Amino acid sequence: MSLQIKPCNPRVQRAVLLMMRADNVSRQSMGPFLLRTLNRVLMPSGCRPWLGALMLLFGAGSAVAAEASRVTLKTLIETAQAQDPWIAGSFFRQAREEAFSRGAVGLPAPTVTLGMSNLPVNSFHFDQEPMTQFKLGVQQRLPRGRTLELTRQKFDQQGLKQMHSRAARKADIVRRVSHLYLEVFRYEQMASLIENDLSLFDQLIENALSQYTTGALGFHQQGVIQAQTQRSRLIDRFNLARQQQDQQYAALSAWFGSDLAGDGLHFAGELAQVFPVPAAILIQDPGAKAQTLAQAFAAHPMVRGLDEGINAAETETGLAAARSKAQWGLNASYGQRQDSALGVERADFLSFGVSFDLPMINRRQQNSQVTAAIAAREGVKTDRALLLRQIKSGYDLAELNYGHLFVREQHFASQLLKQVSEEAAASLAAYTTESGSFSDVLQASISGLKIKIDALNVEVDRYQSIVDLNYYLVALNPVMALSEGATSLEARSQRTVK
């Protein structure tokens, strides 16, 4: 049994043609377009079932497309890390060190000599003199001391340094992308708060115009103008929030080499699931906490990288000392002699020998190289001490900010937000019963919006301080696991307020 669809009138045909022409419209923006089109051409009651069926079909397709466009913060971070040119270059630098390490295991190339010895110059006959011979020699020089082993060890240590550098880079990407993620969230929510207040101002302006035109007692034109001015200022703040949000989109897209936020992003879910508080800051015992933090700081990827740098510098010091050792060489040669002109057989010669240089003659140069290597090693150690101090200072600042922001957030949640809500309700009730002024309602609404935005800023700042804490304590959570939960980024349509 086949299902045949017969348009109820030519307007349905025109609607289908319009939908076919809208193929280049994105799935997100196509819904309102179809709704306006179908409402215009399918208003007769006989066609309304077609409108419901078409919109149901499109809604299902839009839901699938929206689900496919969801991008979690974890995906953002993994994509930024996978596409980071610095990390890709680090792999090449490590491959270079590994290639040098493999090439450092062999002995120097042997030297081969060919020549004629004791050739008489009066006749240049090879059989004239007994000592005339054709000579083939081979010489093999041996490494000084443990230079071969130490050279390979140094390249291996420099390769490990690249591994720790990549881990540090990934942790830094987590911090930077998370900060941008939270900044986008900040301005998205700020614009939403302002937009919600705009609807309230529209109602207040409509009520004020009604009272002004009816000549309500005690109501003047100044109240209407004041409300309209405040609404215009809110629209400006809304547009500024959208501008700042788009700036954060652009900064976030820089990590991906493309426009990530083509038509914007929308946030949903609880940030507490994405940015958990590190357990280390909750330790109550001061001694245990200090020990845990010291171990975490020492195991930070940046510090580990400098540790490998110190090891490589230590190896270079050993190399400088090994270069002051004598270099030995082995040589062997074979001399072939021609029989005499009288037919007397002459034996060939086989020679062996050992050679070595005398580095003690140039002891001053050797000592200078050792001294320079030691100084370089100590310089890397001071860099490590400075880095540990910077990490500790950054952690202390982040922990201090987190503590104060947590207290402020609790204060907003327990008192300020409730108080401004009660103040707005009281001023509106007083204005409704004509015992309060219109300016009090406006002031309460503006004050409430300011408090809400302040609470939002405190919340975002607190989560950013958690991001910083997790960065400094990355050694306690090396994978930087981020729970997907319900928090995600999904495509949203831009809203414009007129």
C-alpha cells in the first residue's frame, strides 16, 4: 500500500518550492524560515494538518543536527592539543635526539692508507732494494674515556626533556582553553541577564506610557524618558556583552586554525561538574598539605623538563671530563715486497701498533671546558629553583583568590541575591498600590541586574581560579580529566535586540 500526498491547493506547491530553494539555509536557521513561509501560504484550515506534519518532520531533523553539533570542553581541549603546531614540532625535535642517540653508538670510521715505501729514486724499480714495499695500513681510533656512552645518554635525556615539555604544553593548553571557555560563558550569561531585564523594562515603559497618557496623578513625562533611557543603556550593555563574547570566540578559534564559533556557542549544565576543586587544597593538616604540594610542584611537567635538562648538563660535565682523557688508537699494516732480480724470495712485512695523544699538554683548555660545563649545569639548577618559586607563588595566588571568591559567592547566594529580589518585589508592590514611585522600581531593577552580574563574575572568576589550581597541581591529575556531564557547547543562533 502506497501513500500518496495530494496538495490541497496551489499554495502548498508554492511552499514546497520555497523549501527546495532554501537548501542552502543552515538547519539551525531554517526552522523560523519554514514557519514563516508555511504560515503565509498554508493558513486555510484545510491545510493546517500539513503544517503540523511538516514542522514535526523538520523538528526531528533539527534535533538530530543539533545533537551532532554538540561539542564538549573535553573535545575542545583534545582538538586544540592535537592541532597544536608546537606539540607537533616537539615530536620532531625528540626524533632528532633519538636519531643522534642511535648514531652515537658506533666507533669512528677507520682510516685506510695505501702507499709505496722506500722506492729507489735512481731507477724506480720495485725489485731493486730489499726495503721497497707496497704498504696497506688500517688505523682505528677509540673514543676518549666514556664519551661514547655519555654522548648517547645526553641525547636520550634531551629526548625525555621534549616529552616533559609536551606534557607542560598540554597542561597550559588546558588552562588557556578553559579560561576562554569560561569567558565565553561569562558574556553569554551576562547578555542573557540583560536580555531578561529588557523584557521587564518594556513592560514598565508600556505601563508608564499608559499612565502618562491617561494623566495619572503624580506621574510625569520624566519617568517615561528615564525608563526609555535606561532601556537604551541596557541595549548598549547587551551589544557590548555580545561583542566581548565574539572576541572570546575569536581567541578560542585561534587554537584550532579555523572559525570555531561560526554562529556562536551555547552553554548548558553545571560548571562544577567540569571544574572540580582539587583535593589537595582541602587537606586540613598543614604538614601533610605542605608535603603534598611540594611533591606536586616538583613533579610538574615544566620542573620535570628542567630536571632532565639538569641531567643532560650533568652528563655534559662528564663528557667534558672524559675529553681530557687520552685517546687511543690501533693500527696495522701489511707491506708486500717484490722478489729480487736474481730470484731471491723476499718475505712480506706485517706491522702492528698503538697510538695515543697527550691531552695533559693542553690541560688548561680541558679544564676550561669542564668549568664551563659545570657552570652551565648550575645555571639550569638556578632556573629550576626560580621555576619552583614561580609555581608556588602562582599556586598561592590562585588558592587565595579561590578562598575569597568562595566566600563572596556564598554571600551572594545567601544574602545579596535574595535581598535584591525582595527589594525589587517590594518596590513593584509599592508602585502598584501607588505608595511608591516609578523611579524606585527602575532603581531596584538596575540594582538587581548589577548584583546578578557581579554574582556571575564572582562565579566565573572562582572557576578560573580552580583552573589555575589544577594547572599547578597537574602532577596530581596528569590526564586533566574533564567530565562531560551535561555541560556542552552547541550551536546557537545570534539574537539581535532592536
